[in-house]
Amino acid sequence: MDEYGRFVDWDKMDVSAQSQNTKELTCTDFHELKQLARQGYWAKNHSLRAKVYHKLISNIPCRTVTPDANVYRDIVVKIVGKRSSSSLPLPEFVDNSLIPTYCLNAEGIGAVRKIILCIANQFPDISFCPALPSVIALLLHYSKDEAECFEQVCRILACNDPSKRLIDQTFLAFESSCMTFGDLVNKYCQAAHKLMVAVSEDVLEVYSDWQRWLFGELPMVYIARVFDVFLVEGYKVLYRVALALLKFFHKVRAGQPMESDSIQQDIRAFVRDIAKSVSPERLLEKAFAIRLFSRKEINLLQMANEKALQQKGITVKQKRQNVHLAVHAENFKSEIVSVKEMRDIWSWIPERFALCQPLLLFTTLEHGCSLSRFYSHSEGHEPTLLLIKTTAKEVCGAYLSTDWSERRRGGNKLSFFGTGECFVFRLQPEVERYEWVVIKHPELASTGSETENHAPPASSTLSSSSIPSDPSDRLSPFLAARHFNLPSKTASMFMAGSSECIIVGGGDGQALYLDADLNHGRTSHCNTFNNQPLCSESFQISILEVWGFRDTMNG
């Protein structure tokens, strides 16, 4: 059909929407390219899309020595020899990935394996790259020959712009991306996440499929539209689309029985057959409607997850633990929550800590109602989990991201610290988790952090809480100065402690205040939110427990 159709089976290709009148793309402005990509401008013409791909990939900054088409022509005969393409063994780093055929003809299907082997020869540092077969198969539809496709894939793999992440090439990068995706689902797809927790023994195992949904299960017309935007905007687009897929899965399948005995298989089947329920345009519309964290913030979260994996020695593929079964029934005993309730809490915490087991640090039943003993048993542990049972049998708590020793930075004054990964929750009488929120308090200055000039003074000891109306205006929960060497003014303040009280800012207008004797507490609840308060406005504490996170791999 055109010069870029050598590997295409046109009987499989949907050409009904193709336009022959599409003008050549001449713009170079990023914002204009971004809009055109999202609108599907070059999706309307096969030849135009091929030329745009070539242009965008040619502009990727690469390592000085990056294999090109001539290298492929030199090595392909030596590597492949006279063997049949279908018999060529694939390198381990593709991890038995699906090799999607999309709309390739027989020659194209064979070419995918040849190109993979030649890339393995030229990139010995690649140790894990399950997305590679799909990327090669997709680009072959828009390549004049195998050598051109090889060169384009090599440029994507050899990108050396630290701000432009493209394809994961190590198990550490891949696994941390799965954890990051899990964190984003927990934040942005709470209904779907709740379903995953209910039907799966290992939620992270489900989320480890997220790249397969895109690079494997998604039909050709969909992944091509995603790839259009990916080449312009980068890796963040993949998170967006995967989140949108999960949202649609939950919406379409909500209340229906599972079609198989595995939620993983159900999601894969849904993505394969997505044309039955969602158009490519609707999928992208949903993806870009999600008010996702900035690229910088997501990178920080990815770094934190990579660091957690490195500390546990998880840098190569191995049999995964059932991380959400870290709360072992035989080893866990709380006077406040059951094993099931603790597992529910575990499903809310950041993925990098779901690798750990709960460790009881402090309980008023054993250590008494002393705030100083609370601090002495809790300090040195990060993060911690606070559980409270009231005399009215209400159960609530908080996930606290930062070591309580940070309170000393304020001297004897009430000082605020922590990150937006903190949250408060209620288990009895009903389960509810409250999103994080910034506490604004005049004592912020005492921590050494710069208080924003527009922060209003607190109206009471509890301090005032506020949530900006636009979620994108909220402080990032991952910009913690201590962890990322950022200026202290970027650190969010969510916890406060002194010799007289503890304050925890939760979310949706919620804040928790505990007196020094650990016998009494009260809550702050903003009436502008349509939710129930954390617990009674004033309450008496029956039992209070603090739990730490024990590394299951390093003892």
C-alpha cells in the first residue's frame, strides 16, 4: 500500500479510518506536538505516522555509539545464520513475554525475533525488558526494512537524557515501576484497588502485569495511539493509560462474577477485548483526565521504590513473595485489629513497605499511658502505624511516614514534619481511609522550614487543615527533604509532637489530637466534606498500639 507496508498484513489492518489528505507534519513546538499526538493527527495516515515516528525517534538524545541500520546489516547473518526465524531462541531478558503479531505478515513476525537477537548482541547490559517484543512488532508496521526498525529501537534503548525515561531494561527498574504503579492505583483508583485486595492474595502480582496490558494485550489500534503520545511525552503516559484501563475494567465488571479463577486473567481478557466496551479515543480521554502527580514527583517515588528493593537485595528476577500476605496469622497478635483488618491496612500503605511485616513497638497495655515511653519505643522506626481503640469501641489510626525523632528539630516547641504519604483511617464502625492533607500551623517556622506567606494562622490548638480545591495544587506526598535532598521548604508537614501532645493531619479535613497522658483524644473534622468523622470529636482511649515495619528479608 505504501513504502512502509512491507511487513503489514493489510487484511488485518483497519484502513477504514485512514485519510489520504493528511498534511505533512512540520511543527517542532513541544506543546503543539503534544496536542496533535493526543488528538491522533498522524494516526489517520499510515505513511505519515511512519514519518513522524522516524522524526521523533531521530530526535531522541542517545549514547555516542548507538548501533544503526548498517550495524544490523553487518551482524544479522552472523547471528541468525540459516536458521528459521520461528526456531530462533529468545534471550532471557524478554522473560517469555508475549510476542504480539498485531497486523504483521509472516515476514514481519519472523523479523521480530531476528531484531530481538541482534539487539541482545549489541546491548549486553539489558537484563530485563519484557516490553521489547511489542515495541519491535509495533515499529515494524512503520519501517521500510528490518535494519531501519532495528535502528529506531536502538535509539529508544540508548536514550541518555536523564529526564526522559522510556523503556525499563533491568529487573530493578521494572519491579520498581510495578510498585510505583501500585502506589498510583492506591491513590487514583481506590475502588478498583479495593476490588483487587478483595479477590487477590497478592495485589502487587496483579499490578506487575501493568506493562503487559499495554505491551502485549492491548490491540494494535490502541497501542499505536498510546505509542504516538508516548514518543512525545514519555513514560508517564504509560502509567496514565494503565490506570485508565483499570478504571474501565472496574466500571465494566463491577458487580459481575469473575470470568476465571484469576483476576489477572480477567484483566488481560478485558484488555484484549477492550474494543467491545471502550474506543481508543475514550481510553486516552480517560487517561488524560486523571490529575496525576508531576513527572518529577513520580520519579521521586520510583527512586524510593528502587532504593527499597536494593536494600532488600531484590535486583534480579526471583520468585515474588506474596507481599500482601506479609501479615502472617500465626505471628500477628493485636488487641485492636484482626489479621484481616491489618491486611486491609497493609493494602493502603506504599508498596515499598508492603514488603515488610508488622512489628509491635508500643502498647498501652504493656508500657502504660506515657507519651515519653511512646516516643522512646517509636523513635528509630520509620514508618510507623498508630492504632487506637476508644472506650466507645471505635477503631481508628494513622500511617506515619517519618521517624518521631524528627520532632526534636523544633526544640521544646510543637514542630511539624512528615510527608504526604501520611494518612488517617477508621476501621470501626465503618472502614474509611482519608486522603492526605497539609496541616498549616504557625509553629512551622520552628522546624527550620520556610512557611508559605499565604498560610493562615491556626485558629485552635488542633491547628487548621485545608485541602486545595484542585488536587494538582496539593503538595506532593513524596517531596520529603530528608529523603530526596530537596530544600526544606518543599517538605510537607503532616505530623507534630511535643511533650504535651501529638497531632496527626489525615485528610478530607480530618486531624487527630492526643493528650500527653494517652488517655484522651479529639478530632478535627471539616464540615465541607461529605464524609463521616474519624471518630467522636472527643474520646477516651481504651488501647493504643504502635507498629513498626520489620524487613522480612533482612530479619
